[in-house]
Amino acid sequence: MTAGMDEITQLALTLPVDQRAQVANALLASLDDPADSAEVHEAWTAEIKSRVDDITSGRVQTVSHDEVKAQLAADRAARQQ
């Protein structure tokens, strides 16, 4: 890291958590190519529609939060043996 980057980083780390999150989000957003935003939005919209259609048509079955937690706990326990 350059001296300037190190200074900015150290200064940013003194901010409250919510302000650090805002700075981090702004920096990450600045890395996105604005030309890709419309394509990404369209792709996510199509994906969401497809998933909703799968659920409402009955092609896929949903799993309750409790079932997911239980399965994750079982998987974790199996890995620890």
C-alpha cells in the first residue's frame, strides 16, 4: 500500500461501523462497469422470475427454515466425526 492509501485506510477505520459500511459499498460500487448494470439487472430479473415460476408451478418444493437449519446441523455434526 502506498502512504496515501495507508492513511486513507487508517482514517476510514476510525469511522463508526455504519459509515465504514457506506464507504465500503461506495468503493465496491465504483468498481462496477456502469455498462454492465443494465445487463446484470435484466439477468437477475429473469432469474428471479424463473425461480418464482418454478415455485408457483410446483416444479420445485420449498424447504422451511427449520428444515434447512436441521440439515446444516446434521451435516456439520457428520463432518466433525
